[in-house]
Amino acid sequence: MAQRPEELRARVEENLVVGLEQLSMVNLRRMDVGFTPPMPDDQLSSLRWSRCATRARSARSG
């Protein structure tokens, strides 16, 4: 499971090799459930907003 940015990048590259232009869904799995990621507040806020926007988009299209 990709935990570091370079690992995540490698997984995305693997998907591109498969010939996918767009991923229908991306799962963000964290093994440290309940743990706040060690990042600045503005980035954490951005991550939360992005997750909410993704859920809203999914609800509208599904």
C-alpha cells in the first residue's frame, strides 16, 4: 500500500500504463485511523474540503 508520495506516484503511473485516462475513484486509505496527518493546517483544511467536494460530486452523478 502506498504510504509515501513517491509510492503513490508510482501507483498512478502504473494505472496510466494500463491505458486509463481517468480513474473513476481514488481511495485514500490511512492505516492510522483517527490520527490527524502531520501537515500544516491550511493543507489539512484543503484535504478535508477536497474529500467533501469529491463526495458531493459522487452523490450528484450517482
